[in-house]
Amino acid sequence: MADLGRGLTFLALAVAVYGIGASLYGARTGRREWATSGRRAVYALAALTSGAFIVLEVAFLRSDFSFSVVQSHSSTTTPTFYKAAAAWSSQEGSLLLWLWLLSLWSSLVLFLTRHRMRDVQPYATAVLLGFAAFFAGLLVFAVSPFDTLAVAPQEGAGLNPLLRHPSMMIHPPMLYSGYTLWAVPFAFAVGALIVRRVDAEWMVATRRFALGAWFFLGIGILLGARWSYAELGWGGYWAWDPVENASLLPWLTGTAFLHSIMVQEKRGMLKTWNASLILATGTLAILGTFLVRSGILDSIHAFTGSSLGVPFVVLIGVMILTSVVLVVSRRDTLRSEHRLDSLLSREAMFLGNNLVLVGLAFVVFWGTFFPLISEALTGDKQSLGPPWYNKYTVPLALMLVLLSGIGPVIAWRRATPKNARRNFTWPTLTGVVTLAVTAAFGVAGRPLAWLMFGFAAFVVGTILQEFARGLRARRAMTGEAPPLALLTLVRRNRRRYGGYIVHLGMALLFIGVAASSAFQHARDVRLRPGQSAKIGNGYTARYDRATARVDVSNNDVERIVLGAQMTLSKDGKVVAHLSPNRGYYPIAGAEAVSPVGRYFDGEATSEVAMTAGVRRDVWMAVSPEIGGLSAQVKKDDAAVIGGLRKLVAQDPKIMLDPRVRARLGQYIGGRINGLTASYAQSAPPATFRMIVSPLVAWIWLGGLIVIVGGIICIWPAPDLARRRATAGYAARVARELGRA
């Protein structure tokens, strides 16, 4: 199996290198058969990487510990669901996933555009295969997932406890899909600049892939935030961690690109800006991958001890240099066809939106890399925390929300006073009323959050007004019932109304962020059973009793779970019963030193308990005090080790007997059950972190609405093929008439 996987990755590297040469030769000589051969090399690459990834997945599912990566990232006690996801928890497996997804998306775009832009496509193919050759080279020469051990152990180290969450199956593939999809418009932009095809055709051809990159990367970011909020015990959803920021950077610049290409399509403007944006976004996608793999910045998400920093730095340097040379050398052909007519126009609003998004990206970039910048300048490595980020990102976010309500409805070229009154009277009134109502509830005490509520309400009012107008017009023309008219309206104008839905979701999301950040109540308290603590607006949490259990997988202890039973009440009425707990995972390889204690000394994860609602979430995490068990743990360890020594002295090979090992496991399991029962009965004190977060559910609701809007934008219209054929026929007729 391992030899098959190694052979497939080596062939993938060879095919990628061949495809680069064939594509470039075909492009330079005009021989179409070589360009076609290069495109088919991408299809072969997809088949080879699919086979390699299947081999790795089978090794994890079978717990084949002869694979070094399986031994270090899985175990027999790891549930099957997480064994499948463990493949990309490793450095090697995640690189293979990156290469596999890149090959699939590249195959799809090259197949769809095989009869279009034949001068651009070979260069785009070479760029995509260049990325593939880079990652395949890493897998062949640096960090192969198919390295094997001389002697296969009976047990593996297990999956990192922090990764044992359902999002592990979805979150990394979504992020990597976003990263790899950004390579598609990047590659076509490079090809278009090389052949000086700077019209909007390459953007139109790759628009859905850019939308897909934005969509998948956004889902990955949202899932990561939810995972952090619901699984980790610190109580938030965004910590400005370097790897979190790395995923946000290409999403921000990609969002700017998706807005500004509309200006180029409509008015032939911002050509240089658009080319620079997509080249920067592709580079930032590689930068995000680099941060996870290099370990140059401290992050709970990054792989430590990696040797891949230098190759990634070289790749990023080549991408930056190539991008700058192409844009500068093509500046004459990138000139805008029209100039900005007025600051009160859709073009100006989109440009302002772009500047704010790029400003946000710069702030995040500077804060992320400030430790390296400070170390280079002063020799002292310093980090910037959330207060610094909030100081700059909050005002920019306010501007972004306001512009997202103005841009989609203001007129192109120049807005007249009559047009402005027609479009913005009711949305402005909605925002002002919201400000007045929230001020009555004391929200004005936090002015930035208060303004966010007003601006978001303005956006919601704008969008609802546009839907109402479109619905009235549709019904007036067809007489359809309102639900059917609304459905038809969205179906026939997917980009427009899908975009409106995205803006609506983002407005709700920002409301959730503003409320949960500005008005959160948090408290850390130590309680004994029977004691209570007050939190937030009238909530009382009572520690009823301690809980304990042992989770078993494949007849072995997977983890020990210690927690608490809590009663949450408000104004004397019971609201919910909550059960926060903490899971303790054993240290692998410590059986001979601490056969019982290793189950308490390993990594631990918080299992958060909360009651969620549209108005607020009440969130709890617990840190049990297990010091009282240490004396009994030491006695049990001494008893087990002493017994083992006597058995081995009588028969040195006795531990090779599976029956003896099974009885030993049963005995240790009995000791652990006794310890957990003792913990529950002794009812020790515990430290609780309690949080009341208002409107935090609006973040997830807004995110879901954004996802729906993104799907509507990406989903191809049923008559797309017919429209393309009609447009192509019309273009041919126009050319013939022009010749005549």
C-alpha cells in the first residue's frame, strides 16, 4: 500500500512537470495539440492524486500503523468518523489534500473552458500545474505521507483531542477548497496578462470559481468560529490568531475583487486594480497555507517543527515578483476605458468598498506579522492582541456595512437627487428609527456598537426595499402569486438577488458581532456543590453535583470525562439544566511508567454547555479540580507496576500473551472506574467560566443567510447554455457584418 502511494505521488510530480512543458511549448509555438496534451496532463494528475489520497484514507481507516503518519495521528480507540478526518490532521496528509483538491478544480475549469480563450488557457494550465508540481515535490522529497516504520506498533498516538469535533470533517476541506480555488482566477489572470488579453472575458470565464473560492473559504472561516465557540473553553469565536487571520486575508481581498469586476464589466474601469487584486488574493492564499506549515508564528493551528518554510518563501517570492512584473509591463493595456464621473455613483461606492476591504486586509496583515517585523527591527518579538485589532477594524467595519447598503442601489455614473431620495429615504428612516429605539434601551452607551446597529438596519432596509420593488414589478407584469413571483424574480436574476441576500446575511452577522462583543457578561468563579453564582442580567447558576464517566472504544479507555450538573435560573424560574465537562485523554507510550496516571496527565479538552436563543446565549465551561485523586492514582500506579514486575520476573515473555494484556487492561479499567466514581461521590469544588452573550446566534444565522445567497449566486441558470450559444451566435453575426 505504501509503495503504491509513493509511486502515485511520484507519477503525479512527473505528469505535472510534463504538463508544464507541453503547455508552454504549445503556447509559444501555436501547436494546439501540445496545449491539449498539457490540459490532459491535469486530468491525469487528478486521477493520480485521487488514487494516492484513497490509499492514505484506507490506511487510516484500517489503523495501519506501519504508516508513520497513521501511527502519529490515529489509534485503535479513535472513532471511525475521526479516523477518516485524521488524514488531513497531519502535515503530510493536508498537503496531499491540497494537491488533490487543486487537481480536481483545475480539471473542472480547464474542461469547461477547453473551447475558449485558447491563447490564455495554455499559460493558465502551466501556472496551475506549477502549483501542483510544487506540492507534489514537497510530498515526494520532503514530507511523504507514505513513509513507513521498520516495525509496526500495536497502537498509535491518537488524534489530537482538540480535533475531535464534527467540524474536523468539514472545516479543513472547506478552507483548502477556498485556497485552491483562488489558484484558478490567479492562473487565468497570469495567462491573460502574458498574452495581453485584459478585457473581462477571463473574469467571466472564472467568475464562478472566484465565487466558489470566496464561498468555501467563508464557510471554512464560519465553521472555525463556531468550532472555537462551541468546543474550546475560552469563550469566544475569534481570537485574531495568526492562522485565523491567514484565512481571512484572501477572503477580504477576494471579496473586493468580486465587487470591482462588476465595474470593469459594466464600464471598462479598474483593470489594473482588478488584476492586482486577484494576483494578491492568489498569493495570500498560498501565504495562508505557508503560515500553517512553517510554524514561524505561534498558533494553536500551526504545525510545529516544520522544515517547509524555505520552499514556501521561495514560491511566494516568485509569485510576488511575477505579479509585479506582469502588471507594470502591461500598464499601457490596463488603462481604463472610462473615468469616474461622480463620487455619487455606483462605481465610486464599489471603489470605496474595495478600499475599505483592502484596508481591513492591511490591518490584519500588519497585526499578524508584527511579531516578525518587531523582531527584525528591534530584536524583541512582540505580539498585538485583540484590543489593537479592534481599534482599527471596528471603524473600518462600520464603513464597510454602510457602503454595502449604498453601493448596490445607487445609480451608475452619477446619482441624481431624485434618484437618491427614491432609493434611500426608507432605508435611512429604518436606520434612524433603529438608532432611536436602541438608544432607549441604553445601547448608545457603546457608541460604535450603536452605530453598527443603525448602519446594519439601513442595509436591511435597502435590501428589503429592493426585493419589494422587484416583487411588485414582477406581479404587475405576470400576475403571479407573491411566493411564485419572488421565486421567479430570484431565479431570473441570481447574481443580483443572491448578492442582496449575501449583504443581508452580513448585516445580521455584524449585528451579532457588535452585540456579543460590546455587551457580553463573563465571570470566572469557583463553586462547591450546592453553591450558586449570579451572572449577566438576572441569571443564577447553581452547581448541583459532580459527574464522571469513562468513554470506551475498542475495549480500551478512550477518555475520562469529569464535569458538573448545573441548574440555570432567571428571576427564580429554571431556564435550563446544563452539563459542562472536561475530557482527559491518555498519554500514548506511558503505559510502563504511569499505567493509571497517564489517563489524567494527557491532553484535556473542554466540552462546553450552553442554552442558545435568538436574544442571548448562556455559555458554561468547567475546570474540575482533580488534585484530590493524585494520592490514589499514585497508589494504583505503584500497584500495577509492582504486579507487572513480578509477572515479568516469572516469565519475561508473559506480556506478549494477548489474554494477559486483556486482563491487565480490564484491571486498569477497573481502577479508573473506581477513581471516577470517587470523584463523583466526593463532590470536589470546580472552577467555572460563565458567559452571557447577547445576539451571538445572529452571527450563525447571518452566516447561514450568506451561504444561501452564495449558493444562489454560484448556481448556474438553467438556460445558461442557451444564452451562451445565443451570445456566441450574435457575436459571430456582428463580426460578419463588421467585415461587410
